[in-house]
Amino acid sequence: MTVSEEKTPSRSGFTWRVFAIIIFAAFIVIPVNMWVDISIGGAGLSDFAVLMIAAELARLFGSPLTTQELATLLVGFGALKINYGISRIQSAYFSQSPLLIRYGLQGEIPYWTATLPESGFFTSRSIWHPILRGTWLRLDNMILPGLEAFGGLSLGIINKIIYVDQEKLPFPHVQIDAAFCSTVAEREQSRLRVFSVSLIIAFTYGVLVYIIPNLFNISLIPPLYVDLSPWIQTILPGACFGIATNLPTLLPGLFLPSTVILCQFIGCIAIWVFGNWYVVTHGLTEFSKIYVPGMSMRNIFLWAYQYVWMMPTIGLSMFVGFVGLRPSTLRQVASTLRKGMKSTKMEERVFSTWLFAIPLACVILSNLLHIWYRAPDYPFFPWLPASYSIVISLANSLLIDRAAGTGVNVDLPPNLDNIILVSLNYNGFNGWLVSPVRISPGFGGNVARHFKLAQLTKSSFTSFLAFFFIVGPISVVFALLFTQVLWSIAPIPSPAYPQSNIAWPRGVMNRAAWIARPSGIFKLDWIAYSALAGLALYVPLSLLRLPAATILISGLAGMGMLPSTAVNLLLGYFVRLVLERIVGKETYRNYRFSMVAGISAGTGVAALIGVNGLLIMKSIILWT
């Protein structure tokens, strides 16, 4: 934090109006974002839309919302537990997915891991099924998530010190949030004009993508992407390729640094187009045997990741995650935490040693008790799972926020602890189904990003934290209600919700592969080779004084991205170059975040109308 920022007083945005709006938002945002998550991927499309509506209503009543109130509401939207009910369905799907047959695990999954098929829960499509009613108020469903949230706050404190205070990373997505809050609250005419025009353009496109298909059952544009894989495979067998049809995939190209955009695109195309082609044409790995000409992008994304790219991605992720663990950085973190303990200001006492250490210890101890109860044969208990939780949580936390500070989304792949079990030749069963806890740096959302937002909007960070305790319980209730509505409309996963039809089977495959350990997947030496490849790139890039960490983390983000998304990212960048030439680079730079915020809001308004209209019509049909 700079001296000028320290002298500028912050204001709390937690007011009675904010509380009333979040109740309204629970009815509006949760079903839209839930549908977005299982249909087109991502979430938060309607946050700006709801905030804009709330701000205009407040202005009509003669009491405009302040920048700080709008920022607090954005934090509250991030704390909404949208997937609380969906996660129960996904857990049940794991136990009865037909993919388990391929791994010889059908009927082998225990009840405490996933709701079993014989319970009838998954086929009932009822979130109120008796098998679940007894679990809502169980202590492990109430206390453990709370402990994990405090553990996330602990790691977020470290990231705040490193990436916000020391390295002062830009956090581009937070810049968009701050631009939205100030534009709507202060109503600067030039920025408001850019915001409004962008909103109208995005809403017009959203009518074609969200409103007409949902309300009139007429599909004008594919809901997720146009799959060009069969065409490109006539030239490059094994490759997958496409163009995304949802407008938000263009947005990062409008504001991210060109290095980040190009490295993401290169990382994606390198493995999913040319990498897959090389593997298939040279008969490498099991994927070359599974592949058939004309295979869809969805299936290639599932099978090529598991047999070819999972191990290299793990190795490179671990290298990038630990890059930030420099001795000088850790010394500065320790010094800041000690100073926080002595401060008399609440805003500074939040960042203290005790608030960092105690929650982290509680989470790890409760997780160890769970492992001891379910898998007493876990190797080298308790030292192995405890040390894993500390090291991997820290590495993953540093990776997540370095990526966020750069403008991309990356984290370590799940189930890394199973690599250790594979290397130790663990022959038990339950050890594969429990996992040392991996804590993410979040407390009602990402701590470092929230603190950056507090800086940019001159808001109180502690009011953000307090709002978490209000939003959580409220959102759980509404999440359950709207989960039931969506599940009644169509099965989940199914083609009616395209993203779940891609992501959920991939999740089952990744999890089942660790348990069954089929041949051809677990090439542990590939992890080491990819980590060494990361080092081989990092050293010369650093010597050339290039942003080595940014380049590697952007390439890593591209490796986990569908080619259709990477293509749209580049298209967004080309649109940006055209706009810079038309209006000038400086003018574009001044208004880019207002434009992106307007596009997000316009898309959100269209999704809000389309999805809620669909829910209302289906609910009427179900009740008649």
C-alpha cells in the first residue's frame, strides 16, 4: 500500500440497503449463475446487471448507492454459495456414472464418499430426498466449511502481503470491478456513455444466445461453441479446435496484457492442436488408440488430458506454484504479520500471526481426524497428510493469486496427494477416497483480490469480511430451492446443461483413474520432466529480464483451456487493436474497463431475462 493510499480513509459499505439488495440478489443471481455454471461454464455473468438495476432503483428513490456499497455487494455476490445443492448431485453422479464400468469401480464406491445408486436419490431428481434431509444439519456440513473458510483467510493474508503490498500486481479483473463501481456510483458522463453503448451491444447479442432459445425454444447460435474438430482433423489427426459462442470469452482479450493473451493462446494451441496431432501420428500413449477420426472436441478434451497432458500439467503447475517461495518474500511476510499483532487498528490487526496460524492448524487437525477415521491405513499417518496439506496449500495459494494478479485463472490439479500413494505403491482402497485438505485463499471470495478492490474503491476490508457471515446462510437456502427447479427441468448432467455434460464426466474420469490406476496414465517421470522444462524456460527468461513467471503461468492457463476459448481470447485482442487504432491507445486505455463492465452487464441482463423466464415457464408447467 502506498503512503497516499494509507492516508486516504476507507469507508464501510455494509449498510441496511446492502443487506436488502443481497436478499433480492439471492433470488436473481443464484439461479442465473447456477445455470451459467452448468450450461456455458463460469459464473458471475449477472453480478453487474443486478448491481446496475439496484443502483438505478436507489437513484430513483433519491438515495444513490456509494462506490463502497457497490464494492461490498460485489464481494457479497462472490460469497454466494451457488453450488451448495449442485455439488450434492455431482457427488451422487460420481457413484453411478457409467464411466465407472470402464475402471472396474461400479458398485465399489462407499456411502460416505457419494450417495449410492440404491438410495434412489439421483434418479428421483429431488433435492429433498430422505437420504439428504438428514445431512443438512450435520456438524461436518456446518463446522468444517467454516473452519476451511478461516483457513482460506489465513492463506489469503499471505497473498495479500506478497502480491498486493510487495509486488503490486495489477489484478486486471479487480480493475474492472472497481471501474464498474465508480462508473455507476459517480456517473461520469463519458464513462457512463461507453458503459451504456457496450451494454446495449452485449444485450442485443445476448437476446440471440439466451433469451430466444430459452423462451421460444429456437436455437439460433450453439450455446457453448462451434466444434470445428472434425474439419481440422482432416489436416491434423487428433487435433481439436472450435470457436466459442458466448461473448464473455472475448472479454479478457480486451484488457489483459498482450504477453498474457499470446502465451495463453500458444499454450492452448501447442498441446490441443499440434501436441495431440503429434501424439496420434506417432502412436504415443493410450490416447492414440482411443482416438477415432472425427472425434468431438469434448471427447478429445476428456481423453487426451487424462492419458497425455495430466502429468505434464501437474509438474509445470507445481514448479510455477513454488516460484513465489523466495526467502526474501517469506521474511517480509513474517515481518508484516508480526507488525499486525502490535497494531491498534482493526484493518491492520486482521493481518496478524495468530489469525494466520490458528485457523490453519484447526483445519488441518480436523482433516487428520477424518483421515484417521475413514482410512486408518493411510501411509505415514499423520506426518505425510499434514505436511502435504501445508506445502500444497501454500503452493496452490501462491499460484492462484499470482495468476489472478496477472489476469488469468490457474490452480494445481486435484488429487495430487494420490501421486504420493502411487509412488508408495499403496494397495488399500479407502486411502484413495480421502484426501489431505488443500485450502484455497478465500473467505467469502479471494482475500487478496478483495483487498485490492478495497484499495481501489477506498472501502473497508473488514466490512467485506463481516458481510461473508450474512451472505453464506442466506445463499444456502436459495441455492437448494433453485437447484431443485433446474433439476426438475432436466437431468444434470445432460445436453440441456452442456457444460456439466463436459466437466462432470471429466471429473469422474480423473477421480476414478487414481483409484483404478489403469495402465498408460501414471507416468510419474513426466511430472519431473515438465517441472524441469519449466525451470529450463524460467532461467533464460529471467536472465533476459522478461516476465518469466507471467509467461509460464499464462502458458499454463492456456494448457487447461478449450481451444474455442483461446480462439475467442485472441479475437478479443484483435478487436482491441482495431479500437485502439480508431480512438487512440490512450483513450482506449482510459475507457477499457468501463467497456468491459458494460459488456458483462449487458450479457448478464440478457442471461437474467432468459434464464429466469425459462425457470418461470417450467415452474408453471410443473405445477399445473
